Amino acid sequence: MVALGGNALGKTPEEQLALVKNTAKPIVDLVEKGYEVVIGHGNGPQVGMINLAMEFSANKGGGTPFMPFPECGAMTQGYIGYHLQQAIQQELKARGIERECATVVTQVVVDENDPGFRHPTKPVGSFYTKEEAEKIAAEKGFVFVEDAGRGWRRVVPSPIPKRIVELKVVEQLVAAGDIVITVGGGGIPVVETENGLRGVAAVIDKDRASALLARDLRADRLIILTAVDRVCVNFNRPDQRELAEMTLEDCERCINEKQFAPGSMLPKVESCMAFVRGSEHGTALITSLSRAAEALEGGTGTVIRR
């Protein structure tokens, strides 16, 4: 199970089309080495772009409908998946490898009573004046916060993922030998109701969703790809030190020492811990995209094990 960061995919469709060609190479390296590969990805820049465009058009009038946030997330799953599929298919063809690649638009169940819904923290969309924000909040029930002196911005919850709705579909594709792209942007957040699933305005952390899927697929390895080759302690200090391996106990100690930034390395380490705890024999790996295949052979990366 490979988790790609949304920032690695670019901020515009044109930039993304160029970047995914580089993204496809290390993924196909893994396929060439005989690994069964499932891919999750972030969507921060992409869902922000779509949300801003829809918001701007709706506010300008002219008949453009307001687009709910879950639908914006579904759009990113489609267009990021399309770009990744195309790049991976081209790389497979260039190497003479006959494998199929498909994207599954994926819903992820969250708990309606998750504490995250009481304290929304994830900023999305445009900046507004205080007056504009108060008017929209009164009309639509959105929550706004002042964002670093730049204006007022909508915030949405970031609940913990509980269940992958399309798990069986992913399992069937993996069993058929296909490369699967799924849980895009952490999945479309949905809650269970008497009448079925209902989308909610929230953002699920893509590493947490990937860890949950890796556990449920009984994957051997969860790989979280980021901007650094290895996890470090004392990051950006003179005594910075890279870690080749961490046990769950090591992770707990580093978290208690506040070694990992909350919006950066911390959720990645916590996601790895959740997978390792929930897996019988699985290990997790944090490394950079460009060195993923090398890291699987032990050449770099940080392995997290029991």
C-alpha cells in the first residue's frame, strides 16, 4: 500500500500531467520487482483549486450551482486518478509489462460523533472579510476562522476513518493482479444513516485512510512517501539524526518528546503505528518517492515495526 502526497502531484492540471510521469516510474519499479501495488494519494492543492473555482463561480451568479465539499473531493479522485492511470499505463507499456491500472472512487465512513466535527480545523476555500464570512455562515452554517491575518476562511472537520466502503471492489481488483488507485484525498467522507450513506463536509487524512486500507487488505507493507528519505529526530537542528528503524515504543517516546510536527511527520508516524498494531506481520516504511524501490531493499527509509 503506497500513500502519495497531494503536493507531489502539482497545483494545476498541466503541472500535474508533467509531474505524474516522474511519479509513475518508482511505482512501476515496484511492479517490476513483483510487488502487488495499491496506491492512495492526497488531494490538498487539487481540492482547494476545485473548491475555489466552484465557490467563485457560484458567488458571481450566472446560474453556476454551489458545489458541496464531498462532491469536490470526488472530482479530485476522478481527475487525479485519470492522470495517474495514464502515466502508469505509459510506463508499463514502455517496459513491456502487461498489467491493468484502475481508479476506484472511494467512500470512507466516519463517525458522526467524532470529536473533529465539534472542532473543525482544516482550512478550505477562499479568504473573506469578517462581514462576508458572517453572512455566509448565517446562510449556509459554515464555520469560519481568521487565518494568519489574511482574512477569514472556512474550516471543515478532519475525522478519523472507520471503514472503507469499496473494500471488496479493491480486493477483487488486487486479486485479478491489477494496480489500484483508491482512497484519493483520504476518501470521500460519509456517515451512515437510516437511508444509507451521506456525504459530509470534512477532510480525512490520506495517510490514516491508507493505513486503514492497508490493514484491511492484509498488506505486507505500508509505504508513506514524503519529501525526506528518512524520519529524523531533532529535525533542522545541528544534532539532527536520521532513523533507519523504529519500534512502536520508539515512536511513542519520540511523540511524547514532540519530535514530529503535527501537520507534517506526526500523522505519518501515527498512521504507520496504527497499521503495524493492526497487522499480524506487516511493517511500515516512510521514505521519499524517488527512492521507494531502494528503500524496500533496505537502502534507505525508516522502517517501523513492532
